Amino acid sequence: MEHIFKQAPRWRSVCVRCRKRLAPSARLFRGISTSGLQHAGISDPDSLTPREAQDAMSKTASLQQATSQESSPSSASQISQRGDSTVQSGPSNRGSIAETPRERSNKAIDRIFAASKTNPLTPNAIRSSLLADVPPPEVHYLHVYSTKHNTHITLTKPDRGAIISVSSGTIGFRKAARGTYDAAYQLGAYVMGRIQQQGLLSQIKNLEVVLRDFGPGREAVTKILLGSEGRNIRGRVIRVCDATRLKFGGTRSKKPRRLG
């Protein structure tokens, strides 16, 4: 339509509303050459109404179609001769290029399994190995049960069999001293020392730390693992989880203690 505006200067003086009314006639002749318009007897396409432009457009299209058929009479016969081979080869070509959603999902699953073989310690790889019926890597567990009055640390095998099971009373703390932060800190250092003395570092490839309750020993054992005492075992930790018991309803709680 822009080339018609340039050829007809009077379009510039027409208001916007009239231009919208006359625009369909300009859009109809977009792509039609000047010779085609002259062949159809159209000298000034801008002067036509939309209905006259529609009639002239259909007349021009029919003339162009007849001209193209006369210029290439053998094209239809060539297409009919090649029709059988095109129909036979079409579906096979499309089948070799296009992929179904199931094929794409199978390829994505193969890529996930390949990644799990290269890095078997990530949580996603463990989950993928479970889906593939492959046993996950062996994981040892370090349970830290920290209450208000004591701290218990237990190191277990992958089958949950206990290897080391100690508490603050095991290392000499008595009565109220067992629930202090210092007792839990010394207990954590004692467990790290026993792991090294018994040569358990060669057996522990992956370690999961299980924290329970919110006593002072929870933070103390965490500081041990992050400090110099846990430098040999810190790199083997693959997961830290919380196993604190949550009561949904349950039995009645103990009466709060009142002092004074």
C-alpha cells in the first residue's frame, strides 16, 4: 500500500477515516504488477470502490492463472508422472526426520542415566539409580540426638547397625553437666578421634548427618564438623537432615515445671 501512496499524491490529502475506507482497494492490488493491471483494464486502482476492486482482483487472478497454464502445459503431466514416487517417498522421509514425544523423552532419560554414571554422589544421580533398579552407593549415618539434659551420638553402618554409640556420660560428665554445651563439644571431638583410631575413614565413603531435637549439643556437634576436628570427615558428608519428632495431637504434654 505504501507504493500506491507514493504514486497517488492525492492520498496524502485524504482524511484518516476515508483512507481506512479506501485502504482495502489498495491492499487487494498489493503484489500485482503494473502490466497485470493494464492487462485487466485497470488504469487507476485508487479510484475504485472496494466492491469494484474485488471484482477487478478476481478478474486479474483468473487472467494470470490462464496465462500461467498456457506457458507451462507440461507441468501438470510431469507432476502426475512423479505423483506415485512422491507419495511413496514422502512418509518415509518425514518419519526419519520428525521425532515423537516418546522418543524425545526416552533420549532425555538416557542422558540422565549417563550423567548419573559420571557423578554417582549427587542426589539426582542417586534418585536416577533407584529408578534404574541400580543399588545406590553405601551411606553411613551419624545420628546426633541432643536433648535438654544430654547428647547422644551414634555412628551406624548402611544397614543401620551401630558402630559407635556414646553419650556425654560416657566421657565422664555427671548429672546436670551432661546437658551443657561443653560436654557436647567434647563428645563430638571424642567421636571424631575414635573414627580415626579405629580406621573407619577407609570404610566411610558417604556420610549422612541426622540431627534430632534442639538441645545445646546440636550446635556443638555442628561446630565440630565444621572445625579442625572434622576436617577428615567433612568432605564425605553428602546430606544433612533433621529427624525431630513432630506430634500431631498425641498424648497430653507434661505439666510445665514451676520454680519459686
